[in-house]
Amino acid sequence: MLSTKRTSTTTQDQDGAAKAAPPGPPPSRVRRPSRWLAWGFLAPVTIYLAAFYAYPLYRNVELSLREYTVRSFVQGGAPFAGLDNYRTVLSDPAFGPTLWHTLIFTGASLVFQFSIGMALALFFHQHFPLSRTLRALILVPWLLPLIVSASTWSWLLNSDSGLVNAALGAVGIDPVNWLTSPGWSLTSVIIANIWIGIPFNLVVLYSGLQGIPVEMYEASALDGASSWQRFWRITFPLLRPVSTITLLLGLIYTLKVFDIVWIMTRGGPTGSSATLATWSYRLGFGNMLPEFGPGAAIGNLLIVMALIAGLIYIRIERRQHLR
């Protein structure tokens, strides 16, 4: 009985001590970053986009809606013209051929750049000796300044002293006026642009190939699938997202290619290699009396074409996610 009472008394004393103990410190709260800190990180990107994208785009649209001269371009006060500059461009006899040249230049460049880039990516995916060295050498055209690449191709395709005509003459073929013939000038700039764009396609597609599990190829080989079947049933479907973004970026880049065409042919002879980019530059800066409004209007048409391509890509991606 005494032990039971002592035990109960001790328990009550402990409970009382526990109740009388002072409360501990409150649990620490996780400090959330302030909004000012978030805006601080966002400000540099916002300023960059506004200064180098939003304002130039606004300025180009404003140029296309007014009748600018050299004087009004410097001093201001250009009269509002509405859509007259766009009507002038669309009704110009040079618009149809120039648009056709742009489409041919863009389409041929994309097809050959992507096809050759895919073939090289599959080739280097075999991991043979010296594959890294050869892959690095193929990147050289992509790393060179465009003015160097265009000047090199101008020298190679020179009618009198070019290496290409020298090689043709060695096998008994007459020389070709690559840069001065209306029938060959557009082909010449397409060849140069294909050569420059192949490394980009190779790098992106090769990176995509690294993400395909090797086990899928091994399983298909056990099932007796040929190399061609493995490409169409495994490689190409799994590379579709990478291929789509590669073609989209290539399309946007090729639409605005200017320096290669201008350095090699200046859009000639007689406009046979002119694209919308070179025509826009010629109107705005290549004449004694610049036509800033029509030149800006052509630039905006190129932006609309690139925007349409981007919207098509977004729609394709949405359909893929819904599946």
C-alpha cells in the first residue's frame, strides 16, 4: 500500500512538473523569398527582351506604316501611310519571283541539311575510332563567321579561277558560271547554305540519338529486324520531337538568311537569287533613295511566316501530347 501511494505521488509530481515547465521556442518558419528579389532576378531578362526584341519589332512595324524618307527618318514627322507599303510590296512584279526563290531556298536547304545531318548522326552513333575527331572537324563550318564561309564559297565557285570549275575541267566538263548565270546562282547559294547548316543538324540529332535506350535496338535485333526496319520503327519515331524542333529552328534561321546570298551574288544576276531578306535590305539600304517603308514591310512578312511555322509546331506538339 505504501509503495502504491508513493508511486502515485511520484507520477502526480512528474505530471505537475511537466505542466509547469515553460513552453519551448516556437517552430521556425521558412522564410519565403520576397517579391522584390524575384523581380530583381527577372529584371535583366525583361530589359534585354524589351530592348533587343520588343522595341525593334515595334520600330519595324512603325516604319512599315509610314512614308519615311532619309530626312524624316532622322528628324521624324513621317506621314502615316497605313497599309500602302504592304500593297506596294505585294503588287510589285518582283514579289512573286522573290517569294518563290525564298521558298525554294528554304525548302531545299532544310531537306538536305536534315537528311545529311541525320545520316551523319547515325554514322557517328556507331562509336568507331576517331569518331570524336571527325565529329569535331565537321563542326568547323558552323563555327566559322558567315562572311568567311560565304567568301570561301565565292572563291570555290568563281567562274575563272574556282576550284570547282578546275575539277570539272579535269574530267572533261565545261566550266559553269555558278555565280553569274541566272540558272545557277540560286543553286550556288543553296549549296553554300546547306554546307553551313549541316553541323547544327548533326549536333542536335546526335544528341537525340543518345537518349534512345540501347536495349530497344538489342531486342529488335533478336527479333530479326533489319537496320532499315530499326530506323523506321525505333529511331525515327523516337527522334520525332527532336526532329520537329530542329526543322523549326532551321526554318526560322533560313528564312532570314541574308549575308550568304548578299556576299555571293547580291541577289543577282537580274534578281535570279534574290530572297525576301535581300530584297528588304536592297529597298532599305541598297538604293540611292532608300524605301524604308516597303523594306520594313517585307521584314514583317518574314516575321509572319516564321510565326506561322511556330504556331504549326505548337499545334503538332499539342496533338502529340493528347495522344
